[in-house]
Amino acid sequence: MSQDGRIVSLTSGEVGVLWSGYLGETLINCVMDSFLQNVKDRDAHRLLELNASLVKKRIKHYRQVFDQEGMKTPEGFGEQDVFLDAPRMFSDKFYIFYLKEMSRSSILNYSNAMFASHRRDIRMFFLKSLQEYADIFNAAIEALLEKGIVIRTPAIPIPTDVKMVEDRSFLGHIKGSQRAISDLEIKELYINLDTNMLGKSLMIAFSQSADSDELRKYMVKGRKTAHKHIHYFINQLMEEDLPAPQLWDPEVTESDVPLFSDKLMFYHAGLAASNGMANYGTALAQTARKDLSLATARLLLESARFSAEGFHIGIKKGWMEQPPLAPDRPRLSE
């Protein structure tokens, strides 16, 4: 709606981010409902309950927008995709770590959604959602720090003067000795390590519990890919004499009873791969050293291949909901 009250049609960008946002929120809603069935820790329960409440309000608002615009509500995910009587699959510590990583990716997604939107009401909804996820992120970080189960990025000497890059040696070499790693490069190593550790833990759980043999094999491949990436990041930190965060693998139980439908697990794996690729893209933009850039590009390509394989499985199984498409002018002209 425009400022003078006139109804303005949704743009393609707005339709796209509303469609994808709804799918993501209905997935998170199922995850929150599942986690709340088994959580014992008071802090974890409070954060999960708060986020679950906000997600449900967001889903309601999405549906109101779809009704108002005459747009078909996407199928998304619902009670048929979550099995609330399943035994615990994750620890309470993992729930808080999941909230931190989930809210971080949601902040990025909603900021991009806001930038893709022109209508004021849509922008304000995305801005409100972004701010709510920022609050969840901050609360999750505080809880992890208080419990001593997260490693801060290490301190480096505080700059006391301005220095300019004097020659191309700053860009490093493909092999051999390198300059000291920069603060921005350290940040990207830690972000991508956290993302892969969450992804690996999810792949472990999903590979144990998926009903489809094909999906199980795909999740095992995802677990191995994430492990390979984690191994690179930890080795890189060790070479730079920097501490590495803990692995989250032990926070997954041995239960093989599914928490979610195969469709939801497939889509969640796709989201993890997509977020990983976005993080690698950001890392490439922030990294100047050639060895780090080339390694990041290789990891990005491996993630893209894993994601592409998932598309083929999703299409074959009928799990992929088609996004809104532009008019097919050549077909309409026949």
C-alpha cells in the first residue's frame, strides 16, 4: 500500500521473498515444536518458547498478506511434517547453538528480503522480523557465553596507527609462507566453521532417521562434506596458532526415530547448503590472501555440487514446491 492509501501490486521481488520466507518460517515452526517437547534447560526452554511464539505470529501475518493479495498460500510445512512423540535427538546445548545459527541466517535473509521490497508495509514487516531475530541471536549468544560452551574469536593486537599495504606480497601466495592472517579473515573462518558444524550435526541426525534410503545416502554425503570442510577450517586455525571451537557431534543422540518428515529434512539440508554457499561468497569478498581465497572457492564449489544433487532428489521425490514464475511469453504466443 502506498503512503496515500492506494493499493500497490506486489513486485516479483516481493512475491519471491514472501514465498520463500513463508516456507522457511513454517519449517522453523516445526523445528521449534519438536525441540520444545524434550528441552530441560530453563534458558533453552525460554528461548525456544519465545522464538516459537514469534514464528507463529509471523506465519499468521504471511497468510494475511497472501489472502489480501489473492496469492495462493504455499504448502510449506505443518503438523504432518513433525513427529512430536519421537524421542530426543539433540541436547539442550545444541538447541541454543541451533537458535544462534538459525537466527543469524534469518537476519541475513530478512535483510535481503527488505532490500528486495518496495511496498512500505512489506518492508516494515521484514524489518520487524529482522529485529526479532536479532534479539533471539543476542539472547542465544549470551546464553552460550554464560554456559561457557562457545569460544569467542581470539583477540589480536589493537591497531595504534594507520598502515597502508605497500606491495602485492599482502595478497600472499598459493603455496609457501604467508603474511599473518587478518581480522576479517579470522572472522570468516569462525563463521564458516560454525555453519558447517551445525550442518554436520543436522546431517548426522537426518542420516540416522530418514525413511528414504536415497535421502539417507544424501545426508551421509552431506555429513562427510561438512566434516571435510570443518577439518580444513580447524587445520587453518591451528596453523595460525588460533583456538578452534568445539565440535557439536556429541550433542546428537543415537536415536534413529525421525523427528521430521523426509520432505522437511530434505528442505532443511537444502537451506543449510544455501546458507553455507552464501557464507562462502561473503568470505571470498572479505579474504585477500590467495591461499584462503582459493580454498574458499573450492569449498563453495563442493557445496554447490551437493546442493545440485539435492535438487535432483527433491524433484524425483516430489518434495520441491515450485516458486512463482514469470510469464512464459513464447508458450503464450503459440
